[in-house]
Amino acid sequence: MKKSDLIAIGVILVLISIIFSVCLNFVQQWNYLIHDVGPYEVRDFRSYKKDFKMIAETAISFYDEEKEKNDALIYITIDTLNDTWKIRCVSEAEETYTYKEISEDESRAYSHIREAFPSTEYGWLSLIKVRSDRVVFLTETPYAIVYMRNGKRPKYISKEDEGYESVYVEKLSRRWYQVKGKP
């Protein structure tokens, strides 16, 4: 191959990558307009990821403990009371409450996560919901940060029949997504 052929191939590859990048950006901007969501509604997810991960792992262990006791468990919700979590366990037949002490590190991580949700139109962190396949950090609006245990892209925020016209999903990192429902 001649030097001029290699240069031509290089130029073509650069142009293809530029066109691809522009198209991808256009698609993302179109999704933001349709679903009225920006690229990262939670403040800089990367700087909070370690805390989200710690709380997700703790929440999953609570869910798994409760699931061992009650095979009919559908989900748990977690509300914080300082260094204690109030856990609501919902199964097909009953709803029970339990309280779990959390460590100082977990308490600090939870506080840090709350700071990640600015008080904007998307609200603030209001509840953590855990199902067998996901941990959902819910706000007061149809917006959440979702950790998928299986890594698959979520199709809904926290339950299939939420009633949203559509759902916007954006991958934040491996297993982590921001999800917004459009009423």
C-alpha cells in the first residue's frame, strides 16, 4: 500500500468517527428534549458512586436476609431514621416493619448520597426500594438512580405497571442507570 492510500484511509476513519459522534450527540439531545431530562440530573454521579455502591450493597443484604425468612417477599423499602433504617417488607400476604442499625460509614455514605440529589424539579432522595433485580434510589418525582443486580438495562423505574407514557434510561456506569418516567 502506498503512503497516500494509508493517509486516505486514516482521514476516512477520522471522518466516520466524527460523524458517529455528532449523530450520537444528536440522539442524546433528542432524548433529553422528549423526556425532559439532562445528561446527569444527580450531581456528578462518578464522585458519589462509591457511596451509592455501599448503600446498594447494604440494601441488597437486608433484602436477601428478609427473603430467606419470607420466600413470598416482593420488595422492601428503606427509610432512614438517623443511624437506623426503617425497613418495610412487602410480600403477597403481609406487610411488616423491621429496624436495622447501620454503621457510621453507611450513615455517612447515605448522607453523602442525599447531597447528590439537588433540590430541583426532580426532587430529593425520598426512599430506597429493593426488589430481587434492582435497588432504586427514588425521588419525589418519576426520577431515580437504579442499580441493576444483573446489569441489564431497566425498562421501568421500580415496578412494571407504573403508568408512565414512556421511560428514559441512561447508563451512568456498569450496572448503574438514571431513569425518568414521562407521565
